[in-house]
Amino acid sequence: MALKITVIGTGYLGATHAAAMAELGFEVLGLDVVPEKIEMLQRGEVPMYEPGLEELLRKHVAGIEGASGRLRFTMDFAEAGAFGDVHFVCVNTPQKHGEYACDMTYVDSAFASLAPHVRSGALVVGKSTVPVGSADRLARLLPDGVELAWNPEFLREGLAVNDTLHPDRIVVGVRSERAEKLLREVYATPVAEGSPFVVTDFPTAELVKTSANSFLATKISFINAMAEVCEAADGDVVKLAEALGYDDRIGKKFLRAGIGFGGGCLPKDIRAFMARAGELGADQALTFLREVDSINMRRRGHMVELAREAVGGGSFLGKRVAVLGAAFKPDSDDVRDSPALNVAGQIHLQGGQVTVYDPKGMANARRLFPTLGYADSAEEAVRGADVVLHLTEWREFRELDVDALGEVVGRRVILDGRNALDPVVWRAAGWTYRAMGRPGA
């Protein structure tokens, strides 16, 4: 008999996982405690922008014409418990207010609500990013006859559907052959396609995601530190990164200097990792992550200073500043801890008249920073601006008509906070182009 799968929590991770499990042929029941979210998903709509996700949902949600009907949604834990053979817990683990540590409230609540209803013989699988040691504690909350496994997620926003259906690795922390067998059955299709299947204990599985994010954050902050040195030495960090990238021990990915990383994962995950290491008495092992975090946050302030220099070096008062980008990365509408909005907000607080444009993140940006100005196009955003800041590397911004933009801007000055634009093209059109870690001319 085919396995039946539930997905507890239908946010970014859960909605993607539920749709992907249906695509792999399973009967899936998604559960959330937010009525508005469930209503949207039942219509085949998603509360966030993620390329391909809405189309995948509409392919499988029951009640939609032409859909497979393999995917349904509920708010009832009793229904979920009776339905599922394998329960994936996909709820959020934000950073605690005023602390570095991870807030486990949603995970604990999900386990507490599911435990009384889960059937004997079922497997509960954690996918949330949690502090190491959490799985061992959570396993004790489940009734006899119900096992726990840990299966961290490695989704990249903007590529989440492909990352779920064709993962670059599948990591499972298990305590029995039966749990491993069930997860091999769940992931049989991607494993058959060649996705590595790594079997570990609980602590190792929990550590993989935070370790991976810490490594990526370190690589990004390293090249940004080199950008600071390049500015002091009049070097070119883009050429430096190119030369480094040819070393296959280093690789070229994540070596683009700019205003740093943001979003709902890397910043809070490295901080939670530091906090947990301290609790375990291993805080010295991760002291380097404090500098990684510091370098990252410093880049935002540096962009504000570059913008101040560009408008005359004094005050932002009376100056018009255009910001291209609001999402923390392209192909997403996620503005959590967005470097672009952080820079825009700092300039606004210092008296600048800031206008923001982003292809997908406008609604979320308005909710988070309602006092900023917003425009419906890049051209409208830069109209009359004293300086233009490119802060999210959308393809749309790389393909802008620089001549047309030059006709409406106040001054042809562009600061490339992502080192993603072609300086030759912009300078040929009469723009003053400057990027972090690169010579000014």
C-alpha cells in the first residue's frame, strides 16, 4: 500500500514540500493553523512568490479542475494523525527576540498537537532547522510505537521546487532500519535519479544545515572582507574573485562582493548556531562566526556611506535616492532581513527621500517599511534621483535601458551594491558607476 504523507506547517518550506510529495505520486494532507493560508492553498494559490510553486500546486490540489487531487489541506490534527504514515514537520524556527538563540515555540507546539493523534507505527520527520540536540528531546514527546527521524531541508528561495524534486543530497538522521526504509521509499524517485542519500544519527543531521549555512555565510563575508581590502589598496575585487574561483578547492560560487546576505535563514541560523555552541560549551569553535556576521552587517553601513558621498558627502536632507531592489535576493518576494531595505531605511531615517522598486517584493516591503516611497517601475523610481542604488540583482535590472533611465534621472550616478551590472555599458551611457571593492574609474 502506498504511503500517505502529511505536512505540518504550510509556509514556504511546507507548501513546497507538500506540492513536491504530490508530484512524486503520494497522497498528501497539508496542515496549518492559519485559516487564511489554508483557504489560499485550497484555491491553488501561494502566500509567497516562488517560481513554479503555484503551477505545481494547481496540478495536484483536490477540487481544482484537471488536478490529480492528491493534495488536500486541513486545520485538524486529528484528521492528520489518522491519515498519515509519514508526518513531515515543516514549521518556522525564527530567532528569539533580543537573543541569538532559535525560537522553538512553533516546533514544540506542532509536536504537542500531533502527538495525541498520531497512529502507532507512523514516522514523524522533522525538517525544520533546529539547534543540535532538539531531535533527541522531541523524540521523547511522541507516544510509544511512533518513531522520529530528522531530514533537514536545503531549499534555495527562487529554486525551491527544483531543489525539492531534484535535491543535491538527502540527509536523514534515523535510529532504526525501518525509519531509513520508509524515508528511502519517500525519496525513491530522486534517489533513482542519482541524489545522494546520506544516513546519519540525530545530532549530525541537525548540524548539516547550520554547518552548510555557516560555510556559505563565511564565504560571502570573506569576499566582502577582501572588497574592503581592495578599496584600501585600489584593487578590483571582481577580478580577484575570478582568479580565486578558478581554484577548484575554492570555487567561484558565493564570491560576488556586495552588500551581504540576508533573508530568513543565513543570519538567524548562524546566530542560533553560535548560541547553541555556547550552551554546549563549544563557543570558542564558532567565534569566527561573530566576525562573519559583523562583516556582513558592516557592508550595509558602507553602502549608506557610499550613497552619502555620491550626493555630496554631507547630508541626505533634500536628496532623492532611488533603490532598485527590496527582496533579499532575486526570484523571491521575501524581504526578511533584506540588506536592500535596511540600506533604504537607514537613508530614509537620515533625511533622504527614498523611492524603492522591486519586481516582486513591493507588497511585503510596504508592510515592513510603510514610510518609504515606492514606485511601480524602475524608471518611475529613478525619476529625478540624485543617486541610484542597485541592491537586489534581478535580471530585470541587468537588462535596463540605461539611456532611457538617464533621460529621467536627476544625476547619472549608479552604485552597484551587488557587482552585477556591466560598468562598461553604464559608463558608455554617461553614468558614473561605482561598485563595492572596485576602482572608481
